[in-house]
Amino acid sequence: MNISKKEIIQINRGILGEWSHEHPSEDVSIAHDDKRLSDVLGKVDEQDSYWMKASFLMGAIAWAQPFTDGNKRTAFTCAQTLLKLNGYSLKLEKRTDIDYLINLLREIQEERSNLNEDTMAKIVLYVAKRIEKL
């Protein structure tokens, strides 16, 4: 089971809506670049397994930056949603697990020209080691 472009956009809007509610003094722009989001979904569709799709969804959203804000949060939430749709979850037990993931997503975001294969491999390994059946 896959996650649709419409669902990804709704997830981003929900994340930014929560942020706006918690930080009313900060301006938040809710918009997306449809081509970049389509590029993300193209990379995801090339993958065969649900956990590879989740890994590429997370990495490619962080890399392509299709939203004006909340890309890394959206990337993680979308990957978790895709895993849950397929009966799995990403198990994050320690703060160091979360910090490592955030650093990976920042690292992949910095390489703007191409989706960095080395960092993507680290994200795939990260997901593979922390996936669990619901």
C-alpha cells in the first residue's frame, strides 16, 4: 500500500498547522512545489519493498524540499505513515536514534544537485535496523 501525493500534502499542512498553533507569533507559509513532489514520488515508486519506499520517501522529501517549511518533519511522518499502512512502524527508543536521523536528513538536504547515494544508503540501513511489525 502506498501513500498518495494528496496525503503527503495533507500531512505537511497538518504539521504546519500544529506549528502555527504552538507558535502564533511566527509566520508559516503553506505551499508546495508540485514538480519536486512528483520527483520524490518517482524515486519512491522505483523501490520494491515498503521499507525501501519509506526510506526513499523520508530521504527524498528532505532532499527535494518540496514544501516551503516542515520538510524533515513531513518526511519522517510520511515514512511512518507508509510503514503503518503496511503493518510496520519505525522504532525509535533513544534520543540518540532521533538525533542521528535528524542529522542524516540534514546531510541529505545539503546535497542539492543529486540525491546523495551514500547518505541514502545510511537512511535505508537506519530504517532496516529499526523497523518492527505492529
